[in-house]
Amino acid sequence: MAESRFVLPISADMRIRHYHRTYRGRVEAFSLQLEIEVGGQWRPVIRYDTAHGTAHIDRFTMAGKKRKEWLRLDFREALTRAERDLKTNWLWCTSPSTNWALCVLG
């Protein structure tokens, strides 16, 4: 079993927290979370993960509420989508004019 865990800085107040676990080349679990620093604390904006045994997205509001969207993808496809979407769309997703909960990526 191999695990990878790292934080990818995007800017001074934004980052992507990345974790994934594989076994024999198969993705068994992952979590990728776009975070923004607000008032000295890191807060989630959007998270792709497999915490409930199924790939899904959690979208967070400024107030900390979240909305869940279940993905109909296997874990490898969902991880690839998460990496692409967060790295490509992070700026739009966190702009002041965007409601975090409405952030719909790729």
C-alpha cells in the first residue's frame, strides 16, 4: 500500500491539501481539498473525497455549511477529475463574487 500526502500552495492564502492511497496501482481512498485562509484560519472551499465509500464533492459556504454531490465515477477517475478541476478552476471558485456553495467545477 502506498500513500501520498502533501500541500500544494496556490497563493499566500490558498492551498490544495492532497491525500491518496493506492494498493497495487488501484486508488483505494483520496481527499483533495481547496482551502482559503480567512482571519488566520484555513477554511475548506471544496473537497473531493471517498470518506463514505463513494467518491463525492463537498462544497462549503462562508458560514461553514456544506452541500454534498455524489459522483458516479470510480476512485481513479474521481481523483483525476479532482486534481484537474481544483488546479484549473481555483481562482474562479474563490473569487469574492462567487458563492462558494455554488462553485461548480469542470
